[in-house]
Amino acid sequence: MCGIVGLFLKNPALEGQLGAMFTPMLIEMTDRGPDSAGIAIYHDAAPDSFTKLTAFHPAPDFDWEAVCDSLRTEFNATVHDRRNGSHIVIATDAPVGKAARLIEDADPRVQIMSAGTAIEIYKEMGLPGAVAAQFKLGAMSGSHAVGHTRMATESAVTTAGSHPFSTGLDLCLVHNGSLSNHNTLRERLRDHEGLSFATENDTEVAAAYIANRLDKGRSLHHALEDCLNDLDGFYTFVAGTKDGFAVLRDPIACKPAVLAETPDYVAFGSEYRALVGLPGIERAKVWEPEPAVVYSWGGRA
């Protein structure tokens, strides 16, 4: 089942209100996905030559300071860290790939949730309201956010298996539906593109496919158009990049979806009730996304 929400602010004056606007949208989708939730939020861009890595460890007393010290020692790097619930955001000028491997090698239970200059991903098991409260989502500012509430029907309820998935710098993807060819596509991406996967979730495969298309020079809009040729199944995708936001439904479009646009924002919800609390929604253009049509906004969309 699952629920998806997204909010892309066209008016920079609203960026201080992003979390307050977005949190009720996520919580409204609780009955579509009560077992876990996740949020990708784009804000607080890292300085030039720095990358932000968001990581998770289930133990509240995990020694993140030792991990940060290892980054400083191994790469003679500058490291700034910020804890948020069960996650940590590490901003560093160390090489991003090597830094991510060092962080993950610190403990088998460490998971890198995202990497990029603007993106931070937070996800956990539990009701969406509790997840939002743990990460103080309502107080966050930013330019756009994508969220997901999960009802696991094909795999275990875990933090790693929760959405969003991020498989490229500043990229996130959430998905409602099921892909029928994800195993074949995973093998193709692994064998021919050298990609690796952390979970068995089909959404991670779709995210990796989109990231690979972006790496080959495709825009987010065109990468999602490519999905129509290579991904089989039924799906609604909402994807984000550093300054882009896009939506795609498969050609059958059996999963519910609604978009709303005003001069100030674009909002997506699996159901309209997720959008009713947004300011000015009564004056918004509201429509159901057409099947097999990509809708995109932003500079890199």
C-alpha cells in the first residue's frame, strides 16, 4: 500500500516553513504505511569541496566521535558532525567514496543513508508521527522534501528497507507499487555497470537505475522517461535531486496520486487529504498525474 508525499517550494521565502508544512502531510499517510517512515530533505548546503553523509546506527551510544576522528586521521580531513535521533550528518572534505567506506567499515550495523551537498535522509521503524518527532522534522527548513510511509508486504520491516533510497549524490527516490523485473535489472546493473546493493528492496534497484542514467548525462526528467522502457510493473515514483523534483506513474497507473501547484509550491500526495492543510491549497491547480507522463520542476529536473 504505502503512502508518498512531496513538497517542492518555488518561493524561497517559505523555506523556513518547509518542515512545518511537510510534517502533517507525512503523518496524514499513516494508515497507508504505519510500520516505518522516511524523509529526504534538501537544506543546509555543504560548503564548497565538502560533502554531507547521513548515517545510521541502531545503538544510541555508538561511538560516532571515533568514526569522525578516523576520517580526520585517515584523510587529514576537516569533519563537522551533527546528531539527529538515531542518525548523524557528517560534513567532510574527505573523498566521498572513501569516506563512506570508512564510515560503513566502522561497524557492520552502520548504514549510509545519503550523500551529497544538500540531501539528508532520515528513516526509522515506527509510526510516521513518531519518526517525524524523533528527527524534529517540523522544525527543519529547506527547499524541498520527499517522504514515504511504508506498509511492508514483500520484505521485513527494517530501517534499511524503509524509503527513501539514495543511490547517487543528492538523489532520492520513493516508490509505491511493485516492480516485476527488479531481479533481472539488479543483475544487469551489478554485472555491467559495477553497482552494488544493500537491500533486496525493488525501490533500491529503481533508484540505482535512475542514478546510473543521471551519471550518463540524462536529466532527472529524461531518466524517469527511460524507466518507462526498462522497468516493468506498477509504480508511482517521486524523485528528488539537489534542485529538482519529479513524479512518474507507470502506463497503467493503478496507484493513487495527486499533484497540486500554486505560485509558491508543488505538492504531491498519494491522496488529496495529505495536501488539504497546505496554505493556499484552495486556490491550487489540482490534478491526477497522467499515466506514463513525467512531471518535473527545478533547475536539474
